[in-house]
Amino acid sequence: MSDEPKDTPANDPPAAASEGAAPTQQELAVRSALETVMDPEINLSVIDLGLIREVQFLEPPKTLIRMMLTTPFCPYAPQLIADVKQAVTSVVPQECEVEILPDPWSPDLMPDPGLLGFSS
């Protein structure tokens, strides 16, 4: 009986670690590079706007960026995607894929919504 409780927690940490683990040096470098990618209309970075939702490093070597747009049919989407890919490949020299998420964006997703000039 004592083996079962030990086995179950031992199986849980890897799943939790993949979702809530501290970012790797590689991810930190990617996120830092993405600070230079600016939304041309709002003039804030994709990081400041909270548009970058996920950074993954896959095998075979590829970087996957999951991001949102501030509006569903953002006219700057092609340029933002190209800028994200260029910034990512400048620090991680491998193929980069950008996946646009269908989720609606809101200022609540920003690390600091005050950057938009709103006060709480």
C-alpha cells in the first residue's frame, strides 16, 4: 500500500514541471529577443502586450511560438509573424514556426496593463 502513494506523486511532477517549470536559458533568450518585436500600431513589444503565450523547443530541432493578435484580423499579422521568426532565429538558429491562437486578446493578458495608459 505504501508503494502506490509514492508512485502516483512520482508520476505527477514531470507533467507539472512541463507546464509550470522555470524557463530555460534558451527560452529566456527567445523572450528577450522578442522584446524587440513591436506592434506597429500600439508601439509596445509582443512581450509587453502579452501576445506570446508559449515558447516550445521541439524535436527535430524547431522552435514553436504560440501567440495571439490584438485583433482577430490584424493587418500587421504577416509582418509581426515575420518579425517574431527573425527575432527567434537570431538567438536560436533553427526553424521557427509561429502559430496564431484564436483566443481573443485583452489588456488583462499583459504583464503590466498600465503600459497602455489605463489606471486601475
